[in-house]
Amino acid sequence: MKAVILAGGKGTRLAPYTTVLPKPLVPVGGIPILETILRQLKWRGFTEITLACGYLGALIRAYLDQNPISSEVELIYHFEQKPLGTAGALGIIPGLDESFLAMNGDLLTTLDYAALMQFHQAQDAALTIAVTRKRVKIDMGMLTLNDDRRVTGYLEKPVKEYPASTGIYIYHPRVLKMIEPEVYLDVPELVQRLIAEGETVLGFDSDTFWLDMGNRDDYERAVHQFEENSALFLPDGC
């Protein structure tokens, strides 16, 4: 199975950690988060992994070239000349001729990537999005009004739950025809295009841990979670 890891972002919200390191090399539990992702993918049966690099991409390659993982899976490096977005980056990567996984390179998760792939293939979807549940607390009393402005309900500080994207996807290769080479495109816009074309876009919901290290608070949470139970993320054999 094939995978693409998007590792080209600058990670400005994670400064100062990313001043000298690309975000995928920021350590969690003593090793870069990227290495954890690579070992998880290998353990789940992914054998060809493309790294879409940009900011400080040479450091990523230098680190992995001397890491044992580089001899355990086939690593392919693709360097962007300019930012192309979370979907646009895929439009210039050769060899994506079968359903493939694409994901951000700064995620700490226990997701079963192989189960995600199996679900996608069984449904013949154009795109499958791994889903997490986002809980949002509203710190106000919420009212329900009818057309006459009469209050028909009152809910004090409710907690709403929404299905949200994890930044982990399975693409059917036919989707690449909708990505114009060298043109910036993010996944939300691509999803809207697919829906408009009548393509099937599915959500894969699973009860797994997931954390996007988009800022310093989430990064520190990731470090804590990993150190509390590293075997949850890197079990024996992984």
C-alpha cells in the first residue's frame, strides 16, 4: 500500500520549536512525530511512502537517511517549489496509480490506517476522510425561537458535538484528475468539487485517539499523552 505524508508546512503556530526544525521533526517522547507516523504506517502494511517536503525539507531527508526506517520501507521525497495546499501537493506527485493514504505530518493518533483503507476500497469511494468527534462548549444560554420570535426552548451552556476531519484521507486515483498541477488547492475545496460532481465522499468514524499538534498547547498535550502510554502509539513490533 502507498501513502503520502504532507510535510511541507512551516508550522508557525508551533514557534519557537519550528524555528530550526520542520514541524514533522519536532520530538514527541524523544523521537520526531514523523518517525512515529512512519513506523505506524509500516506496521499497518504500507510499504511505499512519499514525503511531500517544503520548508526545511532537506533536514527531514538528512534525519531519515541515517534512520533504520529508511531501509524498512521505500521512502520517496518530493520537494515543492511553492506551497500548493493540502490537496494541490498531490497533483504533482507521480506514481499514485492506486488508492493511497494521504495525511498531515504532525498528527499523533492510534488510528488503524489499514482498516481505513479497507473501508474505502469496499465502498469504492472517491475520497474517504477519517473522522474525529469535536466537542464544543457554548458558554451562553441558547434559545430556540419560532417565526413569531416566541421562545420555545432554553438550553443552558450546551455542549455540541460535530464530526470533524482528522487530516487523514484515502484517495482513489481518479480524484487526481480534478487537481490541476501547480495550482494551490486545499482539501475542503476539493471535497466541494467532488460533491458537486456527484462523487462519493465518505467519513470513517472510529473510536481512536487523535491530536493535531497545531499549536504549543496541543504539542505539550501530545508529549504528555505519548509519555503516559507510548505503547499505545508504538506497540511491540511497531
